[in-house]
Amino acid sequence: MSRAINVNATLQDVTDMCARHTAAISVIEPLLSGGTRVVLRNAHDAAVITRAYGKKVLSGAVERMPIRPRH
């Protein structure tokens, strides 16, 4: 299982959910296509958060924020 999850929820929502389940976040970022991408520190935490969000977990391609400006 991947440690990265794309969720149809706000950044604050995902942060709060992870805190409630004591799931350690490695990286979190808003998605251009809407929602939040979160990478957890281990697969167990990713599985817990995936179950907690259920149908709010996004599948398929999402549009991420560019990390570096394009020239």
C-alpha cells in the first residue's frame, strides 16, 4: 500500500483527522484539482486514514501544485 493518499477534504480537515488517529504526516499539500494530498510516515497510518475517509478518498489522476516555478 502507498503512503500517499488524495482526499476530498481541506488541509485542516486532514490534519485534524491525522491528529485524532495519531497518524504521523510526512508531507501534506493542497491539490489544484481540489482536496488534499497527504503522505503518511508509514503504511499502517495510511491504511488507518484511508479507512477513516472511506468514499472521500480520491482515485485516479489529480492535479498537484507545481513545486518549482516553470520558466
